[in-house]
Amino acid sequence: MIANLFQWCRPSDLRKLGIAGMNKRNGEFIARYNPRALYPRVDDKLETKILANEFGLKVPELYGTVQYQSQVKQLGQILEGHESFVIKPSQGSAGKGILVILGREGEYFLKPNGEKLTLHDLQRHVSNTLSGLYSLGGRNDKAMIEYAIQFSDAFDGFSYQGVPDVRVVMFLGYPVMAMMRLSTEDSDGKANLHQGAVGVGIDLVTGKARSAVQHGRPIDKHPDTGRVLKELVVPHWNELILLSSQCYEMCEMGYLGADIVLDKELGPLILELNARPGLAIQVANNTGLLPRLETIQNLTRAERIMASAQDRVDFAQKHFA
Amino acid sequence: MNSKVQLRILIFILAAIGIGVMLTKHFQVGYPLIPKQQVPIWTIEAKISFQATGDPVKVSLAVPGEQTRFGILEETGSSHDYGFIPAGNNPLIAGFYRSVIWSKDQAKGLQDLYYRIDVYQKKNLEEVELHAPEVNPIEKYSEGQLGVAAQEVIASAKRHSADAVTYAGQLIQALTNQNDQNTQTLLASVSTDLQRANLLNTLIINGGYESHLIRALLLGETSTRQSLQPIVFLIDGDEHHAFEWGTPKPIKYENALAWQRGGPSLIEIEGGKNAKVEFSVVKQELPASFVLEQASRQRENSITDFSLTSLSIEQQDSYRLLLTIPFGALIVVIMRNIIGIRTTGTFMPILLAMAFLRTDLGPGLILFVIVVSAGLTMRAYLSKLDLLLVPRISAVVVVVIGIMVGFGIVGGKFDLQIMQSVTLFPTIILSWTVERLSVLWEEDGPKEVGIQTLGSLVVAIMAYAAMGNPTLRYLVFVFPELLLVALAVILALGQYSGYRLSELMRFAPLVKDNKEGAA
């Protein structure tokens, strides 16, 4: 971090590489292409899920929701028949308030670390969620109970705890860049790059790793597991990238980030959407976003509107390889 | 694109209005651009004493009007039990003979009347139009022996002069020549300075030029018992020249306040005798903005009627602070969007800066560190108790206020200066800061709290420096239209889509990598 202080570059260098800065992203892309009124579609995970179901896009199945404190008692009925599940706040941030249950033992629920919880514990967790313990600014919230993802073993050894996911940034529905976010000990199992997670740039055509960074500097191996990051390949890549591209029709946000997870059996599932995807993806890919964004801006309206999600993926794979 | 053009036009209009109004006020009204500029003002008191005879009394005193070099701040006439008619602002006579009148139905014995006027020296000279009233040539010098002598002096001066100025010069020279027969005749009935000046004035008028008599007060340092000096004021088209008895050349008076201009006499009195007028002058220096404000109110100038200086001192104080906030906001915009420093919330740095303005920077920073670390420690403990967010943060606020009250008490006991600067306002701001940081801690973790707190402090200190700057405070208070300029700059910065300074560092590894890759 300190070493970074002594390393500077010129604005002209960044322009040459087509790096998008914060001001550019906020002013010319987010403010212009993401209508304020549509934000709830991505900020509220429940709304995202309902929309995705309407549009037939794959998401972790919703078992049920709890909206009011009076419904907390019915939690047991919702959970009936589900061995494993996840309870999460619909407007939570940074992974707070997510409770994963991987199995049952009699009347106990088992957390991944083996800890046993009673139904009463779960009810208290849901009750806390409703009163806003885990949501941004303490707003009242809803609790969602959904399918617990069975992580694909393709990423064994690439992640230290936590959920490896693929972030695809799309502009007007065209995938422009993708990266895999791997949690580390440094990031405390979280997948946020600024907290120390590893970002791996993913080739849009093959789903293979291109380059990787941690703390803003290039790395070759995962700092905790030592696996060579270049070996990383995202399976079901074409299906994954098509799924993310389809999010555009669903939420109509021009500048959008889709977080996709890979399930062992179900394949790619949309975990959540983000209307303000970060710029670190450029560092992970060692490439600037601007030339790609401009390529898409230069398309005619007809070209853009008549293109199907598959057409957009083909276009991206042809031009942004 | 259209909206960009609109924005640019808007920015241009805002900046133009702001700067335009400011410059207008500067050049037209004379508001200085530098604070604390002192303007000399003189308080002149004229004391009229006379013996009342027991009849109805009416005293009329000539008083100064608005003039080229001096402006009037305030004038009052106070005298026990007398009716007073102020001079008023008759535009026709504004620059000319003005008089105030005292009256009473009956008075006996020695009477004292006072007239007070505050005048200030104008920074920019203003031409005051002088409409000399009709002057009747004094009969005394148009017939008889005096008339003949006057005619001859006039004729001689005419022969040796080319214009008004040289004519007046010739007259003065002739009148100081004691050997001349005509001069002796003319001066025989003249004994005082005033009478001599009157004679000179009359001869100029009889010679066909325009002039009038001024009785001027020479303003210098504080003095008592000043007397008026008679000056003959020659009007030559657009040019004015002042002449004095004995000096054939026009004289420049930098400090002469024309107390009486033209008109019958300095004082006219009915129902009294032995009147005499004494002048005392007190000079003092006052802040320019205050003086100008007073002056324009006197003149009922519309531009300054809406000025903040017409508010009470207390209100002015809060507006002074309020008006600097936009400049704090400007600093925040620059630091966040151009430099790229991360701060907690958009306006927390401004609020912190305002708190620092109250406590001073050093004590403010110490207080900040103590209160914030105590508050966050408290928060860490409370979060273990699994409380809901709002009660948890409210508890933190209660604790913070407890800490500050504790400091207040300790400070009072041990006479610590730092602790005494704690007032309600900074207390609220600091509690709120702790709340914000607690929320941030919950959402983004301690590292982010560290980065943003440091960023907020840096920005707050810069905003403090700007908002506490006396020049800026003065300027924005006297020229509130500068807010429009600040708005224009902020709007212009809102368009900036280039890189932030911090990004030059953030993306540096990327550039290095690409260069190495290419090599």
C-alpha cells in the first residue's frame, strides 16, 4: 500500500490505455445510462429475483420470504423439506446477515463450520434481519430464504473460504469485461477487491484467466492456497456470459455488473446485480474499459436494439477478445 | 450534448452575474475588495450659542451637503426643547446651500444648540452637480464711489486676462496691491476674511463669470474651536477652481469640507442676538464596509438596501458562517472529484470544519481524536451485545455526549482552555461523526473507517482554512453574489470527467505492466 504512494503515472498514459476513471464512470455512464427509478430492480435482491423468475433467468430458487415480524413464526413451515438453504437480507450489504445452513441433525440446523442452531436461533436471526440489523443504514428489511448453492469444484484451491463468483460488466447489454473474484485470508473470506480479494481477469471468449491482481498489484499465485491463477478456467463459460447478457433486458440498466455463481448441478446462477460496478476489473484484466465502451456507443441504435443477447455475446467475443 | 451546452451557458451566466454585481458594487458604491480597510470619518459638532430675547426663536444654520470628496454618514440636530427641521434630501439643492432650522415659541437667556454630522472621505471622487442659484450682484458695488472703483478694477483685470481663471488671478493681484487707489477705496469698508472673500466673489460675478462663496472646514486631526475658511469657488464650464484671498492661483483643497456653499449666510437668527458658531472635529478610522453601508442608507441607494450588513450583529455572525459553507463545499468537490480523497459522507468534512471554527483547530483535532476513539471503542463493545442498529448508535451518541460533558466539567475544574471550547454545536457534530463512522464500520470494516476518517480530516482542515480565511469571509459577506460564482465553479467541476489524482496512483501498476508487456 505504501509502496503504491511512490508510483505514479501520467493522465496521458491512462488515456492511451483507455482506463475509465471514477468521474468518467459516474458522469458519463452511470448517470447517463442507469435511470434512477430502476435502481430498486438491482438494489433489492428480492425484486431482482422476482424479475429474473419472470424473465426465466436462472437464479438460486426462492423458498420463501419473511416480511413482517408476525410471519417469523411461520419460518418452520417455509423451511420444511429443505435440507440446506440460505437466509439473507434482501437489501443487505457486503455479505452481512447471510446465514448458510448446509444440513439438519434432528431438530438442529448445521452451519458450514458444524455449529448447531435451533429453529429459535433462526427465527431470531430473521427477526433481526427484518428490523434492519444487517441492511444499509438500518432500514427495515425483508428476509429471503433461498437455495444454498453447491459450489462447482472447478474452483477448488482458488479461493480461501467464501464464494468465488464471476463479475461481468455489461454496457447496453454487451459484455465488456469479466473477472473472477476470489476471497483470501486478507479479505476475510469476502469477495471485495478493495478488502484484499484477488481479482482474476477472464477472457471473454474462452473463460480462461488472463491476469490477476491483489491490492492493485499483479500476482501469479493465490496468496493462501498457492495455486497458479493462470490455470483457472470458468466452466460453462458461454452459458454464463449469455446469462449475464440477458440481465440487460430484465433490468434495463445500461451500465451493469452481474455477479454470477456456478452451481455444481444447475450451472451459472445470477447471485446479484450491481448498478455501480467498480473499476478494479480494469486492473484485473490489465486493460482499459473505455475503448470497449466506445465501440458499443458507436453502434447504431438499430444495431443495438435488433441484437439478441446471443448476438451481443458474439459481438463481444469477436471484438473484445 | 444539448444539456452540456445548457450547463455551460448557465455556468457562464451565473459567473457573469456574480462577478458583475460584485464589480458594480466595488466601483459604483466603492466597497473595497480587501477587508478591514479603514476609512477616515470625521464627527463635526457645530455649537451655536446666542442670547434669546424672549421672543419666538427661529435659528437657521447652513450645513454641508454631499460633495465630491466627502459623503455624509449621519446628521443630527439636538437641542433641548427646540423643534428641529432637518435639511432633507432635496435633490435640487443637494450639493448646494442646505440648512437646518430650530424653532421655539419663546426663549430667554443663553441658548446652546448643537448640530452633529459624520462625514467620511470618499475613495472614488464623485462629481456632484452644482446648480448655482440665481445670484444678484451686490448693489453696494454697482453705484457710487465703490461702484466706480469696482468698475475700474474689473476693467483692468479684464484687459489683462484671457479666461475665468486668469481673470480671478488678476483681480486678486489687483486687490493685494495696497498702493492702488481703487483697491484702497474697495478695502476701506472691508475688515474680515469673510468680507474680503465676499468682495472678491462679487467682483468676479460682476465681471461676468460664475462663482460663489464657500465657507469650508479644513478637516485634519481632531481639533476644537475650528473656524470656517472662506473660499471663492469659480465655476468655469465643467471645471471648478478654488481661490483664496491673496493667492492669485487656484488652490487645491484636499481636505476642505464645504460647510456652507452659497446662500445668504452661515446662520440666520430671529429672536436672538450675539450668535456665534463653534466647530469641533473628531477624527476616527472605521471599517470601510461599515462606513459605506451607513452612507448608502443615508442616500437610500437601492443596491445596498438588500445588504446583509443591515442585519443585527448577531444575525450577521451566523450569516458570516453560513455564507462560507458553499466554499467549504467547493473544497469538498475539489478534494473528492479532482484529488480523489475518500471522505465519510459528502458534507461531514464541512461540518467538521465548522466545528473546528468554533473550537479552533488544535483543540478541535484533539477533541476529535479523543471523542471518536472513545465513541468507536464503545461501539465495538455495544455491537457484541447484538443490539439493533438505531438503538446501538443512539447509545453511542449518549456516551459521546457523556464524554464531552465530562471533559467540560474537568476542563472547568482545572481551567483547561481546550475543554472550555466545547459548546453545543461541535458536540452535536462530533456525535454525529461517531455515528457515521460506526455505520461505516459496520458496512465496510475498520480499514475503510481509517481511510475515510483520515480523508475527512484532511478535507475538513482544508475547508477550515478556507472558511476561516478572513479575506474570504469578508468578501463573501460584503459580496454575497460570490455564491453564484462558487455555484458556477461547482457546476463546472461537475462536468469534469477526467482522472482523479488518486487514480494516477491506483492505475499506475497497470500502466507499468502494459509498458513492460510492450517492451
